[in-house]
Amino acid sequence: MTIAIRRALEADAAALSRICLLTADAGSSAETLHDIDELPGLVYAVPYVKLPTTWGFVIVDDLRDNRVVGYVLGSTDTRAFEIYAAENWWPSLAEKYPPSLAIQPADKQYTELLRNMHTAPDACIDFSPAHLHIDILPEYQRQGWGKKLIGTAVDFLKKEGLEGVWLGLDPRNVDARLFYEKLGFQHRWLSLSSFLSRLDMSNPPYSQPRPASNGEKHSGYSQSSSPYSEISPSPGTFREEPQQVRPTYRETPPLDTTRHSSRFVSQLPLNPPNSSSSISNDPGKYSFSSYQHPAEISVPPNTYSGSEPPPTRPRRQSDAQTVSFAQDFTLLEYEPEEEQEDEEYNPEKDRARKRRGVPSQMLDLYALNRDMRSQHSGHSEYFEHEHEGRQPFRRPNFRHADSMMSTGSEIMDEDDPRVTGVKAEHLEDPYDIEKNTLRQMDYRTRRKQLMRVRIEFNVTSMINRQDFLIKLARALMSFGAPSHRIESQLIAAARILEVEAEFIHLPGVIICSFGDQELGCSETHFIKSGGRLALGALHKVHKIYRSVVHDEISAKKAGSMLDELLHAPPLYSAAFRCLLSFCLSALICPLAFGGSFLDMWVSGAGALILAVLQLCATKSALYANVFEITVAIFVSFTARGLSSIRSWIFCYTAISSSGIIGILPGYLILSSSLELASKNIVCGSVKMVYALIYTLFLGFGLQIGSDFYLLIDRPMRRRLDALGGSLASTVTLTGSWVSDNSTDNSTIPVVGTWTFNRAVVPNTANIIEGCYRPQHFTWYLQPFPTWTAFLIVPTFSLLSSLANLQPFRSKQLPVMVLISCASYASNKIANHYIFNRSDVVSAIGAFTVGVLGNIYSRKMGGTAFTSMVTGVLFLVPSGLSQAGGITANGNGIDIGGAMIAVTIGITVGLFMSQALVYMFGTRKNAAVFSF
């Protein structure tokens, strides 16, 4: 079974809100009409899984990860639901969503609705205390699932002992109305028991969702085959006129009352009353709530005369107000022959009888004629007085509410103090305020203010801007952004978006605090996220960030794009990542640790096992704590066993160091060094201590694995001790010394430590980077020649970028490889001239990487961080090889010291390169996304 119906849970709130949004506009999506997408769901869906007296059932699709695709929600006691929501639900939402956040008209309607929530009409409550809502995604409609949901709801309500249920309907949703008519939700009385007996659940088959085609609009619901066609109608009587509930997104089209019933509150009673009253077919009578559109409110009586104004059409039927003099049949024509010559000239009556031209009417309207008698006549006789035996002189298309004339024939604004009675205050023009503010600044401050970046073309609501900042923080943490740049990125984005926000970055957590000047409070979010380095996703995040701060896209659209990135599947499969780990360790073995052709395959196999165990460790919380130590012990034990072969064909140092290259904390120590250099003491110190302890764990594991094998193979231990003694240049002894040829037996023995230098310097010509490589060994036992680096370095850089989830088909990949090759070349050249200073050598290599990466970002519009990562990570194993390898002669403290020396050099080189590149050129408005 792929689709099922189950009870609605509180965890389904987000899915219910999404479905409500996608069906809010009379069954169609309202996404484009809202900036605050969750508002419809917070009103019509989410309360039914969070408040008491509620119930609900949902449709889930097993083929789409149990996704909720439809719901039926309701309350068994509507009045109790309304009282509880009015006390505990609507006030908190009204405080969270003030009207100032709303920009779209639909958002404004909903924010106002949160403050003036409607209640169900008494007529509906008298019929039944229970009501319901039902919504299904369009692709799952017309397959019988709505029928099943209604049947499940009716069965539940019957078990609860209820006698009926009612629901509301948008009058524009004609298809839904047909659906309810097929199920008996009309002005018919139908018991729940008879409804269940008539509900056929067998057809059609519901194996999987089928998209509805255009040609089968009413498939499966023909009138002849309806199980309710024989039910006789028995209309009920309403004591109250229910009005429309849901805010209307567009004007309601005129309904065809000859085809459909005009009733918009559908009821399903159990015991029909004996009533024979008829129900009006007025389309506006049976809408769904006490909410009334302002345009539908009747005009109040005339304030001056007390008479009722003439009835006017609702504005939503015709918004156009026209004034046509040619169609004004109440005007009287001027006929000179009817005048009496001896009659005294009366300009008031004469003005009323003449058809005057449009300019004269305009002069009269705007009070340009200062004849007070004419002005008084224009007001009194046109609108109030009647001539003898004649109809009042009025224009039917001219409303009194639109008139700008007062009794004194002066043009008075509706906000005039003489009308409102409120003392006028001086309101300054915002442009003048800004101009005066700039005038009071000095030149530098004014120039800085005018150069400030602001959003002008892609403005969105405050809630969308805050949501974008939260998602940006989560994305930066999830995809491994440089931790010392995250806080500055968020602060720069908040400044440009004009959001009052503060950010605190702790290891693994970002605290976001948003202030509200209107309410005088703040809202704090704790964002906890962890992840690994993902170069491709990080580059997309940076592009989205730049598009927002450069006013190319809105924060709402950017938030949706970040959501897609956060929920996207991994770029490469687990098997491919294991293969990449094998290749990386195999290539770094001869390149950085002097391994031979045989050593590289052994180290690659160790890295492959490490990658497989790393995938298993994520599934077990118990094994994850000892994962690194067990891997180091296994690799060291294997390397020591292979190096104990008498022919000396394997090198322990090369295999053990390159085998665990995948779990070296080089990037972690680099991040901590950058944090400390950026004066972020909390994050930097915590990460540095953790990285050092982690490194000591690795060194401890390597030493334990080697000693464990030597404990089993005792002859090998003795040979290693002898070999170490022969290679030592000094011999140290501790004890007491007494002279043998002393004539005085009272000489006191001398006790101490004695160091003796070897007279003959041991031959170390066959020792290459800690590995025994005599000249008579064949080529596959010798280290790789220098020219092979021109092939290995680009290949390693390419595979390292892919291992860090960089897409293969991207223009950034060749740049990464080029910068990484330059990093290795500068490191090798510096190591040739500077001996035994791994920190200085690493600083030179990092400086080269930083200069190239920042120039690429500044001049070509790329992302500096992602282009530099591969080259920087290349410096960590190279620096460790110059410091003696990670084994460091078995001393764990020396391992940590070597790691710190390498990372400090890299940190200094990166900061110097960034300062050099950004010293020239224009000022950067957004935050720097680099090391």
C-alpha cells in the first residue's frame, strides 16, 4: 500500500501549513500572494493539531517518504475551540506578526484577521457544534481520497456521539462545491449512519496517485451514479446570515445559480427537522463567517439631513464610477418661450433649469464662482430641496461621499482639523528629513552614508528577511564555511537588509537575536548544526548571499533556494567517496612521505578501510567515540607488521602517516588558528584544544598499534633497538663515576648523566624521509622521481576537490587545481632553501595560495574560500612530512607541536595575503568570504 490515512499529529504542523498555502486561493496555490507563507496555515490548519477539542486525519504517501498530501481537520466543540484560541493562540500570533511586517495585501488581511478573528454564526452552532476543514494537494485530487477522508471524519464524529457537522466553502471554488454536493453536503438532511452506509470505499483503486487530466474534470462523480441522488431535500432554516471566512485574494465572479446551489455553508445533520421554509438563492447569503468586506457595508444615513441615501451597488461588482451628462434624464431643458417677461429673474431657479456646459459645472464644483447665493443653491437645491411639483435635482452617478464641497463651498480635506477636531501637527517630508540629516554631517560621514548599500528593488517583509538570515547561518555551518567569517557574513547581511539583529557564534551553535522596535522586545533563535566541508554547496550559498546583498533577488526567494540546498541529497555516493579516499592516500604516500610503489597501495587500502568504518561510525553513537583510535591502531599495527619483513620492502612511516590522512585534523587546527588570529578567543581556544587532544589520540593510537605488534614479535623489537642505537650520533649513560688510577682512596664517586658523541658518523645515505631505500632496490621499491610530481600533484588536487564535494563539471575546479599546484611548488622551493623550519615554509605556501585566491575572487567574481581550500589542505600533510611525519618518533607531544607549527605558518600567510590584495581597489561592502 503506497497511500494511507492516519491520525494527524502535532509533528505534521509544517506539512499541514504547506498544504493550506497551496490550496488557499479557492483551491489553487497562494504562494505568489504571500510573503509570509505560514499565515494561512496558522489560521486554518495548525491550530487543529495544537489546541484542545480538535481532531484530524491526514493522507500520507509512502513512496515520497511518508509525505502528508492531504488532511481533514475539525473541532468537536467549535465554541470551546474559539474561546481557547482567543485566549491562547491568536494573541501570541498577533504579537509575532504585527501589521508592519505585511507588504502583500493578502498578508495584511491575515495579520488583521489575527487581531479580529471571526466566530462561527449561531445558526451553524445550533445545527451542530462540530465543524471541519478539508484540503488535498491538486495532484492527489479526483482519485477518491477526498471521499475517503470525509468518510473517516464522519465515522469518527459518529463515535464521538455528534449529530451532525458543518463546513465552510469559498464561493469561488465551484469544483469543491460539486464535490460536497456529491457527498450530500447540501441543503439536505442526511444522518451520519445513512451517509456511511451509502459511502462506497471500493472503487476506484487507490494504489498510487494519478495526476488529474484536463479532460476528466468530474471523473467518478456523475449525477446518475451518485449514491445520494435519491435523497429528498429538506432545507433547514437559518436564524443568522453566515458570512465569508477566508480572506479573498481576488474578486468573486458571478455564479451560475441555475446549475449550482447558492448555499455556501454545507451541513450534514442526523435528525432533520420538519421544516418547509425555502432558502434564498442570494449568492451572498450563505457564505461562511461573520466577516464582511468593507465594500459590502451599506452606506450610513446622510449626516446633515437624516435621510436615507439612494441604494448603491457593492464596489466589488463595479469599481468604475462614471459621470455622464448625456445620460442624466433628471436634468431639465431650458426653454426660453416658457419664461414670463414680467417675472422677476431668479438666478437660483434659472440655474437649476439650465443645462450648462462642463466647464461651468467644474467651476461650480471647485467653488471658483464666489457668488454665495449660487453656491448655496448648488448645495441645497441639488441635493436636499425639491422644486414645486418636480423631482429633486440629483445626478444618480454622483455620490455625496465623493463630493469635495462643504456647506461653506470650501474644499476641505477629510483630515482637515476643522473636520476631525484634532490639532494639526507639522509632518515633515521623509526626503527633507534625510536631506537635513545629511546636511548636518561632515563630508566623510555624508559620503559614507550615501555609499551605504541598501535594498531598493527586491524588498520583502521583515519576517522573510529574518528567515533568510536564519537559513543562511544554518547553511554556512552545515557546509563547513570558515568559522571566523560566519559572524561577519551574518552581520553584513543583516546590515544591508536593514534587520536589527545580533549574532553570537559558539562551536556548533549560532545565537541569533532579532529586535522589534515597535513591540520593544527581541526574538532569539538557537541554530545548532554540524556538517562537513562541501565546496559546491558552499559556493552556491555564497552566490545566493551575494545576489541578496547586491539587490538581485529578494530574501524570500533566497530563503527558498537555501532550503533546497539544505535538503538536497549528497553530491556523490558512499562508494565513490570510499574510492576517492583510496586514491588520495595512495597518491600522498610517495608525494609527501617518501613511499614506494608498493607502499602506496597498502596505504590506499588502509584509507579505504578507514572510509568504510567512518560510514559505519555515523550509525553507532557508541563506536563513534573510539573510531579514530581504533583506526589508528589498525593502520599502525598493519604497517609495523609489513615493515618487519626481512627484505625491508615496506616503510612503516610512509604507510602509517598516509593511511590516516583522511582523519587528520589539519583543517580543524587551521580554523582554530584563524579564529584566534581574528580575536575570537572562545571559538579559537576551544577548537585548538580539541584539535590538539584529537591529534594526541591519533599519535597514541599509532604508538599503541606499533607496540602491540612488537610485543608479539620480540626479535623485531630487538632489531629495532639495535638499529636505533647504531643510527644515534650520541650515547647517553646515567650512573656514578669513580677514578681507577687514583692514589687517594678517599675520592667521592661522581653521580650524574654522561653523554658521549659517536666518533664515526652513521651512514644515513640510504634513509630517505624515514624509509630505508638502498641503491640496489628495484624501481617499485624506490621513491618516486621528481618529475612524477608534475603528474601526481594535479591528480591529487583534482581528487581532493572532488572528495570535498566539489562538482566535477564546474568552472571553479580548474582554478582549484591551479592554485593547489602553485601551493605545492612554492612549498617545495621554500623547503629547498629553508631547512628545518616547517612554519616558515608553510607560511610561504599559504601566502601564495592567499594571493591567488583573493585575486581570483576580486577580479573574476569567484569565491575565494572554495578556490583556496584544496591548496591550503595540501600544505598540512606537506608540512607534517617536513616536521618528521605524524609518528614523530613515538612522542605524542611532538606531534601536536608539529601540527601547531604548520598551522600557525599557514595562518600568518593567509592573513598577510588577504591584507595585501584588499589594500588596493574599491572598498568591499559585503563581508569577505575567505580564509
